[in-house]
Amino acid sequence: MTWRQVAHEADVSPSSLTRMSKGSRPDIDTVASLASWASLDPATFFPKKTEINPLSMVTAYIHRDPSLTPEAASALEQLVRATHSQLANRHNNHQRQNR
């Protein structure tokens, strides 16, 4: 099957498929049309919104730091986690006392 045949059957423009083949992101209408044509749920192409854990983000950045050895990154991660835990517990205890 050619790009033109797919475009015709999926009711999208051939130029949209050409742009996609070169790495461009399709617009939402193109995704919906192609997903429908392929009998796929369009939601599978989009990440689900989840709550972001800031501590996980910080530790991920620490481990990506090229200036740190893996051992140094792990040590810094432990320090950050311990400090976070103490401060979070202190904050939670303070909130309970003020109720």
C-alpha cells in the first residue's frame, strides 16, 4: 500500500504522511483519522497525566549530571532524600499541631 492509498483511505492529506515520515508531529485531527483507519484507540498515543513526584525528578537530574560519578550521585541522592524526609515530617507534624 502506498502513502497516497493510506492517505485516501484514512482521509488525511498525503503531505501530512510525508511530513510525519520526516519526523514532524501530526496534528490531532490526523492522529484521530489514522487511529480510526487502523482501528486503534487514539488515547494510546498520548501519555496519561500522572502526578509528578518532585523528589523523583530531582534525583533523576542528580543521576544525569555528567560531573558526578555514579557513586557521588547515589550519595547525593541519599542526602537529598534524608533531608526531604526530615523536612516533610517536620512540616506534617506542624500542620497536625495547628488543627
